[in-house]
Amino acid sequence: MYASSIALTIVSDSYMGFFLPGNIYERLSKFLDGDLDFPFVNQHEILGIFFLFGKDFGVKNDLDVLSAKDITRKTIDQLKRDIFLSKNISPSNIELIKENYQRRVLQIYVEMQNNPAFEEREINKRISRDPTLLMYCYAHHISYYRQKCFFEIYDPFKRDQLDKKLHNLLLNRMVMLSYNVEKSDSLPYNTLHPFVDWIIQNNTSGFRSVF
């Protein structure tokens, strides 16, 4: 029971998002509005997604680490399944892809309207940052272009591993990154650098302001 509550805490204190391309949230919104067609990422663009564990409270002990690694394993398995199930995407059946997105958008509307704190002006931000839609976006583009992807997991960052300006963002947090290339050697930069740059550029006072 205790282990289950720890896992639940890590799940509720985790976050998934895109850091490459920089305007992916805007593109996703335009696609959902019908202003962009699929694919809305070019074949040679690098996609980068992140999974952050301990966003607000950090990863504090070995149980937290084990729980986070269990979530990463399940997430990788889910992404691989989504990519495999999307392998038949072609220009002739792209409308089916959009139907998947639209069903999820409808679910989000229902969820938010049942929330007493629902605010109409928050709906577009909530939709464009929905983890399910972002996973669709990542998996569908990788499958459409017949690409590979790799995952890199970082144990909780220690103080001496980080620049001081990153302490309030990454200290004692775990991160998993994934790119739409086969291995890290295929990237023109260090795996972690674009993610760190994205955080610095988008943050003013902690993760709450970014997300």
C-alpha cells in the first residue's frame, strides 16, 4: 500500500512536454483548428520530448527513483505500441488520425466542464499541452516518416551537476528525454542541451510558470 501511494505521488508530480520544435504547441493548436494539415512537422526536423519526475517536490528517495523508472518503462512501452499501431499511416487515411485527436479533445472538454474551477480561456492551453495528444503527435510523425527514436533517462540531478540557475528547476528531479533519431550520436548536439535551453528560455519563476 505504501509503495502504491509513493508511485501515485510521483505520477501526480510528473509532467510530459515537447521542447523541440520550439513552436510545436502552436502547430498542434492550428492542426486541431483545421489550419494545418498532417504532418505538421517536416521529415528532417528534430522532435524532442521530455518526461519530468518530481516537478514540484523532487525525487526524494530510492522508492521515488524506482517508481519513476517504472513509469518510464511503461511510457516507453506505450510509445512503442503507439508507433507500431500507427505504422499504416499514409496520405490516404490521414483523416483517421485527425479523428483520434478530435475524440481526445472532446474528452478534455468533458473533463474540464465537470471541474468546478473550469475556465473557458484555459481550454486551448490545456488541449495543446495534453500528454495524450502530445504522445499522439510524437508517435504519429515518427511512424509516418518511418523514423526511429531513442530514450535517455537521467537519475536525480545533484547540486554539483547543475548550473546554479537550474537548481530550482532540476535539482533532485529525474528526466527522461526522447528524440526521433535512432541514437544520440545522430544528434548535432548533446542530448541534454536543447532541453535545458528550452527550460531557461521559457521559465521565470519555476515550473508552474512554464507549464
